[in-house]
Amino acid sequence: TQLLEQSPQFLSIQEGENLTVYCNSSSVFSSLQWYRQEPGEGPVLLVTVVTGGEVKKLKRLTFQFGDARKDSSLHITAAQPGDTGLYLCAGEGYGNNRLAFGKGNQVVVIP
Amino acid sequence: DAGVTQSPTHLIKTRGQHVTLRCSPISGHKSVSWYQQVLGQGPQFIFQYYEKEERGRGNFPDRFSARQFPNYSSELNVNALLLGDSALYLCASSFVQGARYEQYFGPGTRLTVT
């Protein structure tokens, strides 16, 4: 059973469109991280959210941590082909210093 | 500053063989974690080491072992390789700052077992 469920698993959009992907769990996390991964490479950390309800922006990417610290969303405004990749969310349980990952949201932005 | 480095980049082994993967963390990071990522899945936690001691172990068989050296680099060993061990093996180094726990991943080692 996957601890973190990411949806949709696959999303294909045109350049310039907006998109939102989701990361949901029944567990509470002390922090949650979003990564982007290219094929055959390691995940690259995008953001860490810690406080329930927290919103962080990274250029055209907006990350939100749910009030109950069980879920998160990633919104991309005016998507660019360079945004193409696998977006992984990962939650850290309290005090265990290990990350539980979802399967990822595969995003393809078509020029 | 150099990021997390892993070696080798790619590896092909035969069933039943043994493999050793290596990782050097970011300078100043004392914790190293290992993950296995099978195609189409997210990374799965294998081990965490901090200051040369094992601090956590995921749901992997005893064929998997690891250690951390005084310079904080680490090795992951897998014995009696199975076809199902074919995966991208990721090493991550981390630091803890208050409530923030962030892991930085290396490029991974692609292991193929034939």
C-alpha cells in the first residue's frame, strides 16, 4: 500500500496552460518535500513545507501544505516545456528522519 | 560546492553475484540514506546512517547491508542478486534544521541484474 497517493499519475498539457497535481495521505507528516526527477537521474529538491496551511512559491510553481499536514498540491502557472518531468512528493514522519515517497506525477508540457 | 556523488553510474551483474555501491555526501552532511527506485515507482527507503550508526532500515531482506565511514561516505552492499534487484539506487545526504529535514539526492547507480 502506497503511503502517499499522487494524482493524476500522468498529465499532458500545452505550453502556457496551468496545471495542478496532488499528493494525499491518511498520515500526518512533520514535513513534506517536492522533488522533480528527469529520466535516469536523481530527484532534485524543489521545496520543503513544514507548517499546516503553508504556501510557498518558486517562480511559476506554487506549493501548498494542507491544514492537517496530510496532503499537498503543486500548481504550475503558464507551463513551459522545461517543466516536463516526474514530480515526486515525499513525507517525513515525526522523528524518523526517513522519507516516504509517492509514485509521482508525470507531467509533459508540449511546445 | 559538490553535490552528492555516487559510483559507479551503471552496473550490470548476473544473478547470484554481489555488488557494492558507493556514495559521498555533501560536505558537512553527516547523514546518508539509501533508496531503491524500481521503474514506474517512487524511491523506497532502504537504510539511513548517521555518524556511522544505522538509524533506520526499510523493509528489505538481509541480503542488503550498508555502512558509513568516518568521512561520512557510505557503501551499500547487496548479496545473492536477484532479477528483481534491478533498479536505480539512490543515495541522499541530509541535514536537519529545526523542523526542516531535507534530503539531497545523488544521480544514482543504475543496476541491471541479468
